[in-house]
Amino acid sequence: MSDVFPPAAALQFYCTAPYACSYLPKQTARSQVATPLSLLDRNVYSQLLRLGFRRSGLFIYRPWCDACRACVPVRLPVDRLILTRSQRRALRRHAALETRERSLCHDEAHYRLYVRYQTRRHPGGGMAEDSGEQYRQFLLASPLETRLLEFVEEGALRMVSVIDILDDGLSAVYAFFDPDVPGASFGVYNILWQARLCQSLNLPYLYLGYWIHETRKMAYKTNFQPLEGYIDGVWREIRRTG
């Protein structure tokens, strides 16, 4: 890959066999995976992220589908973030949340919240049946500088968020939250909290994974403006879609 520099240039890449797409019905997906794991430090991963890669557990990958380019890597330039009215309400609504950094170790309360979140918010997706080991491999196994944060309100666990620390920003790995609190906007608050953390660390970008225009579950990402997408090898602005 000509866009990466040593030691990233020493990486090898392989393409997975086709599998059913998790986002677009009847579509077949493939991923390009970076190896070996021993070379995937913070600097190398930062380069790969700028080329559209992402981390899931110990796997560093990007979509590499035969006939589809719907997945767009997106990032938020945090110093230019423009808050909407609903985002300001989310900040006020959850101002009492207490944030605690935890080690990347299994916590049974976190796991129970994860299963409940998957069951309520993503029924039929399969992740509600994740075993404790699958949960650990997905969120607690990391070759990078990764932080696990829990958000607590009056002693009650409300949300867990996992982020990677990069050279030029933070990467939002995953977050899950209490799905049964009326009027809550935990997901919105999480992104705004991470954007503020970027600002406090003088990091310009918050990387938000992939966005697919045709997928309603991902539409929320364009509510954070200005949003940049990695399209045809260039980071360019993506306008709000509704």
C-alpha cells in the first residue's frame, strides 16, 4: 500500500471470503484485514484509520466488497463542531452523569447491560446471544491504547464506552447504554463527550466508524456537523441527510 509508511509498509493484507452483509439486506460483503498484529501499534493504526480501516477486537479491517462501496469511514473535526438544539438538550439532560475509567477487564454488570442493550436496541442481530467470551474478544481485547469508560447516575450504571487513543484523534470503538430510561439521549451524549475529550487532549478528530446512506440505523452520524467521509481516497465533507 503506497499510502502508508514504515513500519506500516511492512504490513500484509488479506481479503476474507464473502459473507452476508450486516447492514444491507441480500448484499454480500468482504473485508480487507491487516496483519501481523505485532506491527499494529498506535502510529501504524493511526495511519490505517486515515485510510478507512477500523478495529474490532484484535482485527484491523476495512470493507473490501466486490461490487459495493456503501460503507464510508467518517470522522468529526471536533474544533468545528456545531451543536444542534437537540444535542444541547442531551448535554443538559445527562449533565449529572459521572464518568469513571476502568481497566479492560470483564465486569459482570457491564456484560449484563451489553446483553440488555443488544436485546432491546438490536433484536435479531445476534449479538444479544454473545457469550461472555465473545463479549471480551469484541470489546476487551486490544493491541492498542484503549480506554473503557463507564457512566453512572446516582449509583446506577447507565452507559459503557470504549475508545482508542490515536495520533490525531480518538476512535469510538463501541458504546452501549441503558435502553429503558425514558427520554434519554445516551448515544448523542456519548459522542459529544468524546468530542470534548478530543478537544481537551488537543486531538483534531473523533473517528466514528462507518456510515451507510441507505441504512437508517447509521443516519444519526450526519447529525454531527461538519462530518467528513473518506471517499475515493480523500476526506471530504458529508452534509446532513434530513
